[in-house]
Amino acid sequence: MIEEETPSRIFAERLRDARDLRGYSQSELSERAKMPPSSVAHFETATRKPSFDTLRRLANALEVSTDYLLGRTDNPEMAEAGDPLYRDVGKLTGNDRDIAKDFLKMLADRNQAKKGGNDP
């Protein structure tokens, strides 16, 4: 008998795939999403379903869309995926993503300071 792709099974597979894509362990993801590690394990085995709030926290922690986690799209990236910068950032794993975010924030802050009146 072939196992049917239920929404719960799709979510479990997508969550595991997204976690692997980012290079996070279940424990690291649970810490980022501010939930117990056992919750991530239950979601990945499809023994529990997430609440709307939990779904949002997981998507934010993994930096993927909720549509991807729910199987509505095959692209794990968020809406900015059309921008080459975001496509490249999407290829990075967890720690490298944090470094890239810090660097981009520093550049944005520097540019904002230039606009603040320091230009001639």
C-alpha cells in the first residue's frame, strides 16, 4: 500500500528539509523558534501538528515561507527570492546566514547615517 501525502506528512517532510537546508539540528531550530526540542521532533515525525503561531515561528526561524512548509509552493525562499542577493543568501547555512545578516545590517546602518546629513 502506498502512503498518501497528507498535509501533516508534507509539513513534516518540508520542516525536515528546511532544517537540513539551513544546517540546523532539531535543538538549534527549537532554540531559534523558542520552543521545546521535543516539539520539533514531534512535528518532523507527524505525530503532532503546529498551531498557527508555531507555524509562523518555525517559518521565521528557518527563513522560509509558511506556504513552503505547508506544501503550497516548492520554493523554500521567501518572497524576495527574485532578488539575486536573496537567492545567494538562501544558499547559506545557519551561522553563515547570521554573519551575512549582521554585515548587511552594518551596511544599511552606514548608508542611513550618510543620508542623515553627513553628505556635502
